[in-house]
Amino acid sequence: MLNNKLSLNLEKIRKDFVILNQKVHGHRLVYLDNASTSQKPIQVIEAINNYYQEYNANVHRGIYELSEKSTHQYELAHRKVAVFIGASFEEIIFTRGTTESINLLAYSLGQNLKPGDEIVLTQMEHHSNIVPWQEIAKRQSAQIKYIPITSEGELDLDAAKKIITDKTKIVSVAHVSNVLGTINPVKEIGQIAHNHNALFIVDGAQSVPNMAINVKEINCDFLAFSGHKMIGPTGIGVLYGKKDLLEKMSPFLYGGDMIREVSFQNSSWNCLPWKFEAGTPNIVGGIGLGIAIDYLKQIGMKEIEDYEKEITAYALKRLQTIEDLVIYGPKDPEKRIATISFNVKGIHAHDLATILDREGIAVRGGHHCAMPLMNLLGITASARASFYFYNTFEDVDALIEGIKKAKKVFKL
Ligand SMILES: Cc1ncc(COP(=O)(O)O)c(C=O)c1O
């Protein structure tokens, strides 16, 4: 059915993801929890190994061979990320992940908020893009407003135009919903935010792994994402920020490496991006993320996007043939990614996930760290199958068979 470069190379690609080649409960592993975290190719695992076996040393400190190599590789990883999203080196800060990136912003930007200022989020945010703002809003007596979603699970742009006003100082929006899979029109929302002189933040946790992203094209002020969702290691993530904004912001964490000079009374800050990377960083995580990016680029983000669209279309089509199965989010594959949340009438999502696990199929069942959205949908949990570029059409078939089996178990 498919003849794009990726699908032709799929067998070879899957060999790089050794973990996929195993049996779970006697069945072939079908890993469909990629929105939660992705698997890692052998190239990333070997890079981590090599670092510890060949050149483990702290960065920006030693003037000996090992430290120089470590520093070079760590800085190179920043450059790779910069090129990957169309930014410059100084604009790439390594954090622990999306959550820490957004906390950094909430802490640093939040200090400037005054009573009555408004922060605009959407009803489809992950807790990581709600809770840090709630805390800052309480501290600064600011207010949070939410852009509503339509019954199709898309953002209501007309409402956004009314909610974002001159009182709005920060607009922070998920590029892609981790529950609904919806791809949000971030360029348009950014334009509305900028028309009111508000800062525009994009949570790219679910978009950067699956789509070709260019921060200049989106014209966001900040972009946050996580390495572990894009075949990189855990504990490493990115905050992109426009250079002039980062220069004006105060640091989030204080200590070693982020300073230029320290006296007993005062300190001054290092240049970007190090001003925001206090202490010994996750060196090996950064290097691993750089290798993950090399891998994604070799396949091509456009190829990944196209292949995942095909998987999405196929999965949606097959899921819709199952009676009493409700899919949340857009039904048009062009409007979403391959993260599909659903419920089967009469089966709790946790039970469904447990039965699927018995068939070797890993899906997530729960609230997906988006409780306000779940409340809005009138549910407490859903099952979520999230596909990545190494998943196959057979994986979709296995999911469908697994759901049918669950229905039989529950005599539905
Ligand atoms: C949209 C979105 N934002 C933020 C996060 C938090 O990412 P992390 O746990 O890597 O910090 C996630 C993780 O699922 C997510 O899907």
C-alpha cells in the first residue's frame, strides 16, 4: 500500500529498536505507548555506552583530553537541536524535559506578572502546561483563561480571538494534544498573541517527535519538548527561546556553570545558553539526544509525518468498524497525529489496557495527565494507542484483534 522511503526501510529500522523484538505474555510485543515515551535505537544506546566507556568527564571545566571531548560532544548536541528546529545555538537550553522547560518559563517570566495580568492556556493542555502557571498565577495574583475546544476536539479560534486581549501577557499552547491527537494552529494563535504583545509559548512535547518543526515559521517565542519522546534518553529536554528574550530573563536555577563571576556578595551570569544550565548537566543525555536527532534526520521528518498519516488513517478506519467504540478528537487524519484515545462502552480503560497487555499490546489507560480535559469530555479515563514511525500496519491489526478479544471477555 505504501511506498515511501520509510515504509520500504521499516524492517531495517525495526532491527535498530532491539526492544521491539521480544515476546510479552507469549505474544509479539506491540508497543503503542509512544506518546508516553518512545523506544531507543541501538545507535542512541551505543552513544550512551561509548560516553561512559571512552570519554566520561565533566563539561566546561577540564582542560584535559577527556573533558574537551565531552564538552565538544555536549555542545555539538545543542547545535544539532538548533539546526533541527531552525534556531541558533545560544537559543537552545537543555533541561530535564518539557515539564522543567515550562517550569523554567513560569518561574522566570512569572516574576514580571502583575495583579490582573492574564495567562491564556487551552482546555487540552497536559498538567505540565497548567500546574506551573496556576502556581505562578496564585503568587502574582494573575488570572488564567482557557481557549475552549469544539465538539470535534479542535481549538475554537473565534473564542481565542476574544479571550486573548491586551490584559494577556502569556499564551501557552500545546502544539499537539497528547489525548486528542489534534494538531493546533499554533501560527495563528501566535499571531493573535503577538497582536496583543503577549509572549507565545508552544508545548512541543507531542509535535517535535512527529513533525518537521521550524520555530521561525511558527514564530513562537519559546518551544518546550522532551528527548525521551523522540527516541532520545530520559532526563533530557529542550527549551528554545528567542535570544533577545532569554537575554532579558533571570535564571531559573543558580550555581555552577551558569555564572561568569562570583564574589562573596554578588554574581554575574554566563552567556547563553549556559546562563540557564546550572550545575553539572545531563551530559550523556544531551549527547544521546544529538544522536537521536541524527537518526530522525536520516529518515527525514517529512517521511515520518507522511508515514504516520497513513497509519493514522488506517487505525481510525479500522477502529471505527468496532461497535460501541468512541474515538476522541478529530476523525480527519490531516488534523491529527497517530495518538488515538478511545473508549469501548462497557469496558473500563484500565481493564481494556490489562487485557491488551495479555496479548502483548502496550497501550495507556488513564487520564493521560490531562484531568481538566477528561472532565470536559465527561470521562475519567480512556485507552490511548499512540503509534510511532517504527510501528506497522500489523500493529494496528493486532490492536483491533485485541479490542475484539476484550469485548468477548466482557461478553459485549
Ligand atoms: C503535551 C505534553 N506536554 C508535556 C508533557 C510532559 O513531558 P515530560 O514528562 O517529558 O516533561 C507531555 C508528556 O506526556 C505531553 O504530552
